[in-house]
Amino acid sequence: MTHLSQTTGSVRVHRIEYWVNMNKSIGKLLDKNVGHRRAFASPGLRRIVTMAGPPHLKSYHVMSDTWNGPKLSIAVMADLHVVAPWTSLTALSRTAELVNTLNADIIVLAGDYLAEAKLPGNRATATQIFDALSALDAPLGVFAVLGNHDWADCEKAKKSNYTENSVVDALQKSSFHLLQNSNQMIEHMGANFWIVGLDSQHPAPGRPQIVHHDPDRAYEGVPDGADSILVAHEPDYFAAQDHRSALQISGHTHGGQANLFGWRPIVPSRFGARYAYGHFVDENRQMIVSGGMGYSGVPMRIGQPPEVNLINFGRLST
């Protein structure tokens, strides 16, 4: 760190020392306390400013008159951005244990495991992240998609012109199911449904010619009219009016990361705050956008604390 003083000046060095010292101090506090946390955090106590600590649980009850599949409980973890001390590997392992206590039928990992490069702290590798999540378990499986930062902040991806990826490598070695423009049929309670996953819609910053998401490939083999759930990291795909899935699960936005009494001024979407957070309904399609767990830009959330989601999904009774 000190070598930077030769090229960036004393102001830059003071900023680096500040972050290093803050990292060490917060890290010690979290390492001391994380082992004693046995439940999700209370959102009411952490709603104003959050810089570290466990997520709270946000639940949704989603009923669809076009869903003919079985009732499902779906746990969602999105936007982990694992970088200590803000979202440490120790805290991530504890969160995985808490997610297991939800007894969900299926667990969805909605992308962005890697931390943004400019976020201060000790960034975890993809292998370390999925080792920390290895305890996750659900009767119907754990399914994962890639987010934009899993490409944009992956050194292997950048060196290979975005053709190779360390997150893909780590997921393929794990017990989880990677959905990279692909799908899987699941049988549950005597009925079949498909879970479909898109790759990131924005994998390479400033290079729009690099496109990874491929909806038609993702749905290949899914019968017309079949019950399906789509997992797409970026919620913008909801605007494409694709009616092949009754439910879309997304993350990406962090709920704006700053929620000022409903005003979310910073949302990474071409639609602004239109799909920033929560439950959306458009005719026979619905979408849940998770506020996620981690941080981008700065390690701080205002009015939008980290969260894990539990979606109870089923057919609307008529």
C-alpha cells in the first residue's frame, strides 16, 4: 500500500490508510460477534444506515392464476459481493446456515458473488465464496445464475475477452446447479416445472457488443405452456414481455442501495427506478426484485438494509 505514495500523493495514502484501519477495526468486531448470531437481523433496527452485519428476512406471498405447478417456497440470495469486512466469508457461512433454517423447497442464488473492484476491503475469490456457501441445502436443489460483476470484476474473464470465468469454474466444481442460458426440469409433489436461468445482460462495461444472455437458448427444450420460473440477475428483462414464465426472480439493483423515503436516486437500470425493488405484476407475469446482501460503490446502505428473501409461490385459487 505505501508504495502508492510515490505516484499518487499524500492525500491518496491517507485515504488508503483510513480504509485499511477501518477494515481492521470493523473486521475485528464482526469476527467477534458473527458466531453468536442465530437469527436474521431485525430490519426495524437497521433500516437507516447499514455498513456490515447479517441480512434481514423479507418474505413475499405470490399467487398466480397461470401457474399450474406445485406450491413452492423459494429462498433467494442475491448480490453477495463478498469483500471483508463488509460481507466477509465468515458472515456468509453464517447466513448460509440461516437460509437452511427456512426449510425452503429450493434455493436461488441470483448472481453477483464477486465484489466490485473499487470497493475497499479484502475481496474473496469465487472458490472461497462457494466454499463458504457449501452448506446450503434444499430438497429440490440450489440453482445459481451469473451477474454482471461476475464478469466485469472477474480477472479471468477480462484476460480472456469475457470468454472464460472463474465463477463458472467454481460453480461447476460445487454441488450447485449453474443455469447459464439453460434450464432444468424439476418434479415436485407429482407435478413438473422448469427453472430457467439467464446469463448477465451487461457482462462487459463499455462494450455493448459483448452479449451473454440468450433467452431462446435458455428456454430450449421447455414445452410451450409449461410451468416455469425465470432467474435473471438484471430485472430489466421483465420489460421484454416474455410470457414464458409466470415468475421472474432478479437482483442487481440493491434496491438502489439508498432508499430515501421511497426515492431511490441511484438504480443501475436503463429504466431508472421502475424495477428497483419489490414485487411487480404485469398481466400474467410477476417479478420479485431482491434488495440483495452486499454493496457497490461505497460500503454503505441507507434505508435499504441487506436482505435474504423467502418467496411462497403457488396458484391463485378461483
